[in-house]
Amino acid sequence: MLDYTLVKKAEELHGHICPFLILGLRASEIAMQRLGVRKAGVEETIGEEILAIIECNNCFADGVQVATGCTLGNNSLVYLDVGKNAVTLVRRGEWKGVRVYVDSEKIRERYFGREARELFEKVVVRREGSREDSERLHKMWSEIGLSMMNISEEVFKVEEVMVSEIERAPIFESVKCEVCGELTMKTRTRTVNGKTVCLGCLGECEAVVGRGIVPNFKIPLKRK
Ligand SMILES: [Zn+2]
Ligand SMILES: [Zn+2]
């Protein structure tokens, strides 16, 4: 049973309430209960003691971050770019985890009415919706999301998994880029003609964008 204050916190972070945000909260809650842990607090986040492993960067991922307290910034969130709505929660040291997966097709069939599905096709997939269509869709999404607050555990696939040990975030030495003069993690610099140059100046790096992790992403910042 999701707490409404948790839903409000998730809305604050995510910007709106939608089905997969709620499913991320609910999947996390199930994983936390199974594992016998609470939301990561001071100790857990400093030591990266509890890890949440997600498999997609979408609404679901924000639900996971709010519910578990494992975030991108505290290095307790591990992002596997495999494109599934699933979260694995694991306690460092034990490495016995609980993975919770949700079948989005099943969800759509059971919880999205015909109108919501058609609107979704029009507004999101074909990008053809009017402003009213998109407002109506968001209202419906929010309602459908809220109706899933107590969605039964049977909808999810819950399994125990062994997790291979994951390293803690290392502290890397910083060095100065000899082109822009900015401090940069040493591992993110290259030596070009004997000079230390950052990836920013070289113009390419790996990036997380909407479609996932992209190698050799052209850095889009243009300086004056
Ligand atoms: Zn969303
Ligand atoms: Zn530079």
C-alpha cells in the first residue's frame, strides 16, 4: 500500500503523476519489503550500502529513486541500459537481491481504458495531439496512476537474484585540462600531443539521453 505523501514527493521530483511513476514506487516498495530494508538514510547513502539497479531511464526510474532513496547523485543507483521496467534492490555485502519486473503490456491491457490507449498513441507515439488532447491525457494518466497505488503484487514478477559485487564509487584524482583550464576527473582526460585535454574540449563523451546510454555523443555545448 503506497502512502499518499510518498506519491506527492514523487510528483514533486517527476513533475507529474503517471502510471509508471507509481509502478516504480510500488515495485520498490515490494522489493524493500522482501529484502527487509527501509528507504536509504544517512548511513546507507554515504556508504552506498543499499543499491537499486534499474534497467531503463524513464518514469519508473524516478519512482524508484523517490521510494528507495538510491539516486544517481549518491551513487546508490545503478543504471543498466537494457530497456526493461525492472528494479533490483540489494544490500551491499550480502549481494542477495530482489528483482521486481513489470510487464507493461499487461498493465496497459488491465488498467488503461481504450480512450487512454488511443490518446497515448495520438499524443505520445505519433505526436499529433492538440493541446487539449495532451492535457486530457495527462489528467487520465494521473487518474490511472493513482488507481494503481495499491496494485497487487501478483501483477509483478518478483524473484530472488544473486548480484555480483559492485564497486563503490572511487574517488578519482582531478587534473587541469590544458585547453580550458577546468578541473576534470583524470579518467576523463586524454593526452593529445603531450597535453592533457578534457573530453569537453575533445567534443565527445558517453551520455545518458532519452534513448539510453550513447557512446561517442557529440557534446552539444557551444561556447561564445
Ligand atoms: Zn511520467
Ligand atoms: Zn578542457
